[in-house]
Amino acid sequence: MNIVDLRSDTVTQPTPEMRIAMAAAPVGDDVYGEDPTVNRLQEMAAARLGKEAGLFVPSGTMGNLVAVLAHCNRGDEVIMGTLAHTFLFEGGGISALGGVFPHTIPNQPDGTLSLEAIQSAIRPDDAHHPISRLVILENTQNRCGGVILSAEYTRQVGDLAHRKNLLLHIDGARIFNAAVGLGVDVKELVEPAESVTFCLSKGLCAPVGSVLVGSRDFIHKAHRIRKQLGGGMRQAGIIAAAGIYALENMIERLGEDHRRAKLLAKGLTRVEGLKVEIENPPSNMVFVQVSDEIKLPTAQIANKMAELGVKIGVTGSKRFRMVTHFWIEDEGIEHTVAAFKQVLADAV
């Protein structure tokens, strides 16, 4: 049975061409700064996002953690959304390892943080309070449905932060999905930020890794922190080569993932018992809610879908997430819709 795995775009595997590039990659010891393929990837990534320098890290979680630790001191405060990946899904690392306090404010339905809420969250200069040091935005915003933050909004947040002597970090795990979705240069979406992390191992299909970019001074500091966290790798050019191939070949095709997400959403609107949260999804994520008439728990629905060859992500007692990616074809979308109809027809 061919499996349609929609749990996440993290399940992507390297393409055959990517594997060839990995096998042929020249390597060296990256801890000594001597891996030519890692160095090339870091330079390419920085140039692509309009920043001075880059740092290859094993994961987006480490990239975000390194950024926060490089920007903040112990006892400082970071402002981010209640649905931010850094707050929800990164093990509390900024507090556990950095002594940095998260100050969360509500994400709006469109994924943004209201400028008024950010303004109110910034602490006055008072010994009773932690120092507000950093704002984190996430683009695309995962838990709000893969919505895209515009360049104009990001610039407004950056202007506000900078007026108040705060810095801006963008968790851009899927920032290239955002750029392709808006039809703009990715540099526009990250220009106001002092640092950006983006993932190679999601829609871009590389097997491992993320890149953190920023100024040369920032990356110099981040490099030391990566070492402290155990993120120094040796002959990492083998995996960095996949990242180079991804940046050169896998970005523009993200539009196909977005098209299939729209196709999936449209199909699921016709499934009785499901409500599609965003019927015209802006990127590669489709979130659906199960109606109260469906008595089967979501975990059991997911299990029955898996028996039919479709894997989906459970994100709540009545909610599923599905993510399209390179390894999902139109036939997989059709099969997913049919599987939902079959499972839910027996669940009323």
C-alpha cells in the first residue's frame, strides 16, 4: 500500500538528485570551519535572505534557541505569541537553558500579534520587571493554519521593536512558503529582523538541518552558543549539500504544495462531519474540525485513516492538521478525501 503521509512536511525524504549531491559533497571539519560545503551553504543562505552571515544548525529548534541566547541575557524577557512554536513545541529551552522569560500575547486569527498588545507587553525600565529584549514572529504561522505574515506587518513590528530598543527574530521555519505564497522576494519578509531561522528539512526536502542568519557579529556569538549546545558537527558537508540543492531547486516548486493544499481543502468541504477552517489555505497546511455528530474520537479516526493508507496529524480533541509536500501527488489528495468519507460515514 502506498502511504499518503500528511502529518507534516518534516516527513519528506531527499530526492534522488539530492542524494547524488550529498554523496559527491566535498567535506572537511566544520568545527574548525574547514568544511567547504557547509561554508557555501551558510553564505548562500545569508545572501538569499539579505543578511551578512549564516550558521548551519541541526534543527529549527536549536536555531531559535541559539538566536534567543545570542540576543538575550539571563532574566531578560521575550515577547511572542501564545501559539508560537518557540513557546509551544521547543521544550521550554529558552528558560531551561537560558534563563529567558517568555511573555506571551494572543495570536490573532490571521497569525499576527496586535501592535497594541506588543506595545503593552514591553516593560518599563523598572527594577521590579525583567528587561524586554526581543520580539519573536513566526512566518508562516503554523497553529493559525499556516497563515502568512506580510512584509508590511513585519516592518511595523520591527519599527515598534526598534523604537523601544528591542530586537526582532523571525522563526521562519517555512519562510520560503510565505515568500512563494505572496509572490515576493524572501528578503522583503525578513528585512526588519536582526535574525531569522529557516528549515531545510520541511518543504525543501533536505533530510536534516536549519540555517540561522543575521549580522556577522551576531553569527560569531551564535557560533559559540551552538558549540555550547552540542551543535558543532564535523564532516557536515554531506548534509549541507542537500541544503544547497534545496535552495537551488526546491523553493519555486513550493507553489505546487500550496495548490494541493487548496485542492485538499476543497475536497474536504464536501465531507459530511468535517469543517475546513480555512477553505482557501494560503500555504501548505489544512486544518479541519470534526463536528459534534461524529462520535468517534479523533485518535481513532486517525487510526482508521492510517489503516486506509493515510496518515494525518491530531492537533486537538476535534481537530486535525494535514500538510502537503513534495511527496504528495494529486492522487494522494483524492485518496485522502475518499478515506475521510469512508471513515466518517461509519462514525456518526
